[in-house]
Amino acid sequence: MMEKLIAMYEKGGITADHLVAECLRLIDPQCPELVLGALPPEVLERMLKYVNDFRPRRMRSNYGIQPAADQIEAAKHWIEAKVAS
């Protein structure tokens, strides 16, 4: 699934924001690296902005079901620990 989403992004089939939304919903909060580890740096930067601006129960995009709060927190902590530092 991740390979397909990344290929769609690289070919211009989806935007970075769409990829962020799709990936956030795939995150296992216990092991976010399975999803996040494959993403290009520019997408991780977009994701960090998304998770920092996230407000529970407020729609942030129209890309389907919104990610759960634990998925958002797992992504934020992983990105800050692995990439942003």
C-alpha cells in the first residue's frame, strides 16, 4: 500500500497533502516507522505541519476519514525524534 501511494505522489497523481492524510490513517501508533520511514523528507515536513495544526473533532481535509488522535501523536513524536532534530 505504501509503495503504491508513494508512486502516485511521485508521478503527480496525488498531492503531498493527500499522501499525508492517507499515511496518517495507516499508522500503527505502536510502530509508526512502518509508514513514516518510507516517506520522502518533504512529505514528512508537510506531515509535521499537519499534526501540529491538528485539532480533534475538527475536519482538516476532505480525503476521507480523519486519523485518530493516537495516530497523530505517534506521527508527531516520531517525526520530531527522527527528522526534525
